[in-house]
Amino acid sequence: MIKVCFVTADGEQKHVEAVPGTNLLALGQAAGMPLEGTCEGQMACSTCHVVIANEWFAKLKPASEDEEDMLDLAAGVSARSRLSCQIDLTEDLDGIEVHMPGLWHDMQIG
């Protein structure tokens, strides 16, 4: 099992576990995190925007150009922002810390 720590905008931590291959968006939604995922993981919105803790960011596969374009539409983007729909959990990510942005806004959906 892979352990994931979600951190809300208020600083509350929620620890969950998942099997390898689980998509971070689906896990976050199941854990009650505010990840809308309007496009259902098709990378056509930015409503699943998360910020990955610094020590974990380099362990992720690099974002694609399409993902970078979608992140340009999200509010509160940082250098460690990613779309959770584009992250499938692997053994290398056991213990990953994922922060929920304080606000979100997707320019494509208003």
C-alpha cells in the first residue's frame, strides 16, 4: 500500500492509503478532498490542481506541455503545482504529501 498525506488549505492532514496505480485525483475525491475534476481526468480543466510538497515534486514524472497549459488556467499556481489527474501513484511515491490550494478557479469554466 502507498501512503498519501493530503493537507487541506487550513493545514489539516488526512492520511490515506492506496494500491499502486491508483490515480491521485480519484484517491483525493474518495478521501473527501476538494478536487472537483470537472473533466473527469481528461486534462481539459484545472479543477484538480494540487501542490506537491517540495521533497516529493522531483519524484514525479515531468508534466506534459498540455498539463502545463491547463495549469496556466488555475488560480494559486506554484512551481510545484500539478494536476492530480495526471499522477498515478507508484511505490516511489509512498508517503507523498499533497497540498490543496487555498482557492481554485478554472478560466475555461468561469
